[in-house]
Amino acid sequence: FYGISELANLCRTLKEPLKVNDQVQWRRDAIDDYWKIYVKCVVDTTLYMPFTFERNSHFLSKCIACDESYDPKCANIYDINIDDWSALAHHMKTMKGVVVQVRNKASSPTCCIVKWENGSQVHLPRTALRRVTIEKVDTLNHAPAVRSVSQQI
């Protein structure tokens, strides 16, 4: 009657770590911090870890959460005018993706690889993501009403 069981199920999903095939969105409070580095993965789809740096004229990438690093040999360095890409931050508010892999550090899930609906596949800390859950069916449109729920870390 009051939807207590639905609320309990929703709260239960918040406690569960993200799993493969979970549908996710960017956390709204993370977008301002991530959109500028995510641009690199949109421009160069061979780059899957957006945390890049250059050392001794060599292009490298390292995760800020799990310390995984790799040498993106196929990736290119682009001269990107960030101001031209500011609309990406707006678009990220509604983007959805699917977790394709969960990365663990010391037996604790710290990061996920997410395949976004725009085709990019990105390695991200799970703190930048929130799970999308289907709450209930909209009786007028007969379509599931999708509600985003922040993953509590």
C-alpha cells in the first residue's frame, strides 16, 4: 500500500556493489570533475582510461582509484579546445552505460569499465557512477519509469 517493499528493495540495491551488466549513469556531483578528462575518451575511442599524463615525452595513463596503469600505444595526443566541448557536461547528466567489468583492489571493487551509449568504453572509479534502477511501470505510457539511485560507497 505505501510502497514499503519497493523502498526496501531500492535501499538494498544501494548497499550492493556494482556488478557486470548493471546500468549506470554519471553521478551529478562528479560531472564537473570528470567531463574535461572524459572528452579525451570521446575524441579518441582507443583511450579507455581518461587519467593521462606525459612523462619523458611518453604518453601514459593511470587510474586515480586503483592505481592500474597502461601505455595507450594506439591513443593519440590531441590538441583539444575544452571550451568547444562544454556541452558534453550537460549530455553526461542523461547518459547511460553498462558495467562490462569490475576491477578490484585488495578484494574490494574500486573501479568499473563502463560501455556508454555513445560507444565509448571507459575505466572509472565507482564513486563517479550511480546505478540506474527501474522503479515501476508508468501506467499511462506502459513503459518502465527509470530512476537513478546514487551508489553509496
